[in-house]
Amino acid sequence: MKLRVFSIPFDPQTGFDNSEIDSFCTENEIIEMKNHWFEYGGLPWLAVLVTYNDSEKSVSGSNIQVRKKEKDPRGGLTAEEKLIYDALRDWRSLRANSDGVPTYLVFNNKHLAELARHCPKTKKDLGAISGIGPGKIERYSEDVFSILTQTVPQP
């Protein structure tokens, strides 16, 4: 288990540039992320502490590095579930942008896949998905339920 800290300044024009963190998250197994807001030089900054397992490993007796292929969260989804996943991902991007936070702080890709797979109908169902706690339920449940209602095919 390793730790990494990212410090990201807020740009009034574009918000937070979380591309470095997004790239890092796709290359490593993320265990936990914590964030902290602070001000430096009169600007707001976001510090993100990432606890992760390194996905790089040395090949026995050599200096060759082998990078584990990140499992595609959409890989096990049906065609209908992929449509739901994509709708949730589009909403997540807009919501994160309007809130001024990185997308993974709204929901990570694994959360989106689980939402698409299970299509929760109640807050209790939403809370049964690993990693979705009371704060996310409070902030995002109405939006999630609305997207699921609009996207899930009706019988």
C-alpha cells in the first residue's frame, strides 16, 4: 500500500484540472481518497491524498516493468447497462464541473458500473452499493434516480 498527494489549484476559467489524478487512478488500484481544501496565494487549492496499490511490478531478475492492465468497468455490462453507464458518466462530468470538484469525488467508474448494473430504486438500494455512503446519497440520489428513470427501458 502506498500514498500519493496531489495539489491542484483552482482556475476560475476551467475549475480544477484533475487529468493527472484521473490518469493515475486508471493505472493503479485505488483503496481510498481523501480531499482537503486550502488557500494558497489567494487561490483555493484541492489536496487529494490517495491510498493505492501499485500496479507496476518488476519481472523477476530484470529491470523490465510490467503494468497491469486496468479492468474496464464497462467490461461486464450488457448493451443496455452500457447506455445507462454512459448517461451516468455524462451527468457525473457535468455535476463535477458545476460543483468544482474532480469527477471521481462524485462517483468513480466502479460506482457508475454498479449503478448501471443494479439500477437502484430507493436510497436504501443506493446505499447497498459498496462505497456509496450517506453523503453521496444525500447529494446525488435525486439526480441518479432521474437518470435511471429516463434511461432504463420500461417493460
